[in-house]
Amino acid sequence: MKKLAELLVCFLHPIAVVLVWLNLVVRPGLSGTAKIVWAVLALIPVVPFVYVLTGGELWESAPKPPQGLARR
């Protein structure tokens, strides 16, 4: 299940970037500079970075007990 979530993140990020770029093209309220900044920032994959920085424990529900210690 964990690998499936990782693969899903890898495939969804490029789709999300394209959708952001399409949205930026049709937004009249942003200046050209703001559109360029948003377009560049959309390239940075925040979720995969957070996943790696949390050691792959991003979707874990509860902490696991340490291995090798006897329970009392």
C-alpha cells in the first residue's frame, strides 16, 4: 500500500503542475511577474520532499514500538 501511495504521488505531481500552468494562463488578476513566480514554484514537488524528510512515515497512523525491547 505504501508503494502504491509513492507511485501515485510521482504520477500526480506532473499532472498538478500542468493544471497549475493552465490555470495561470487564464487568470486575469495576476501580473506577468506573479504568474512566472507561481509557474516556477509549481515545479517544486513539496509533498515528495516532505515525505522524504519525514523518513517515509508521512502516512503512518501510530508510532511503532521499538524493536527488540520486551513488553511488560
